[in-house]
Amino acid sequence: MVSTNERKSWETFVRRPGDLREGAELPLALRDLNPGRKKYSVRHVVATVSRNPEEMPHVDTLFVRTVVGVLLPETWGITILRDLPIEVPGKPYHDFFASLKAAARDGDKT
């Protein structure tokens, strides 16, 4: 089990690596890579990411994959700012990334 002092490990999928903008609040779907009962569970969040994790406070490790599952060689740092609903609005089998962005915008209005 991961203690609260240890870095947690997450994984996300992006359409293009350039979609990850450092310092910006980004809606992401994260997959939990930490040992335990919740391993591989999905969490929708708004987070900030950095190529230099040591520069961020309370940072976890983020592994990035393309939409077809290719692991990118660079490891990122991630700070989760807030959770989004696990169910996002939109049409099934359409653009998930657009739906996740919409859910993040809707969360900002409340």
C-alpha cells in the first residue's frame, strides 16, 4: 500500500503529446498505477503537469501514452487540483477528449 508521503503513479492517454501544456489546468483521465484494490481504476481530474517534477509541490509521477497505447519515453510530474465526475456528458463513441474538456468547464461554473 502506498503511504501518503510517497509519490503516487498515474497514467494518462493523449491524442498528441503537445496537448500537455505545462502549468496550465488540464482535464485528464488518469489510470491509477498504485498497488492495491484501486489499481487501474480511472479518475477524471483537472491537474497541472510539468516536465520537471522536482519544481512542483506535492507532485506525483505521470506516465503518458498515445491513444493507441504507445508509452512516451518522458516521465512527467502531476499535481491533481480537483476531481471531475466519473461520467462525462457526450455521445458514446464520439470524442472523449472534447467531453472531458466540457466537464471541466462546467465544473468551473459551479
